[in-house]
Amino acid sequence: MPGWCHAYVRFVEGMNRRVGRFAMYLLYVIMAILLWSSVTKIMHVPALWTLEMAQFTLVAYYMLGAPYSFQLGTNVRMDLFYARFTTKGQAMWDVFTVFVLMFYLGVMLWGAFDSTVYSFSVNERNPTAWRPPLWPIKSIITISFALMLLQAGVHLIRDIATVRGEKI
């Protein structure tokens, strides 16, 4: 494989590893928000922002963690026939299916980007009592789809290398 493929794989996997490790700590942020929510309800002064903030943090948690999960191979897959293939056969099947994944991610990225731009332009807010702006979470969703698309490219490069009998 050319040198740029190795550099691309190292760069994207390093970036997704750091983002994914950061996302893992968001679980503690969610727990702190929900703990605060419980404390304020016990004190009979419930905070309006806790439910939505926990939801936004949860979205960030799983969206930013998805590329790292894909990188580690811990994503859910149906291995009914796939597990019976040889390593080269699995790589050839993955080369085919990663294009379907990349198309899907491209469509999702386009929609997420369009939604984020709209959210910025009209200062879109959630229609609740707290009324938080929606552009921060929409930006995170857009970034996560971009990272997932980049990781799918890494997956494609690794599978092509496997089919060719090379190692990355």
C-alpha cells in the first residue's frame, strides 16, 4: 500500500481513539447531571435543564463513541455466514459492504450538515421551558458522522490490503 494510506490510517485511527476515549468520560458527566437532578428534586427545587442536558450528553456520548467502536470492531454485526468465510473472503465481503456504509454515512452527513447550518442561521432552540440552542448538539452529530465516514475509509483501506495480502 502507498505511504499515504499508512499515514491516513494512523491519523484517522489516532484521532478517533482520542475522541472515543474522551467520549467514554461523558458517561460520568451524565451521571453527575442525573445526580444533580435527583438532589434538586429532593430539595423541592427541580432544575429545568437536567433532563435535556442529560439527553444531549448521551447523544454526544454514543455519537462520538461510534467511530471508536467501529475502529475496535465492537460494533454489532450479523455473523451468520460471515464467520464461515476465510479472512480474505471476509475482507472481500467488507470491501463490498463498506461502500454501502459510506453511501449511508454520506447521506447522513449531508443531512446533519444541512440541519446544523439551518440551526445556526435561525438560532434554533428546543421548544421546552429551558429553550437551549440546538446548534451545539447538531454540530457534534455532524462531526461524528464525518469521523465515522473517515473510519469507514480506514476500514476500506485495511480490507483492500488484506485482499492483496498486505498488512497495515
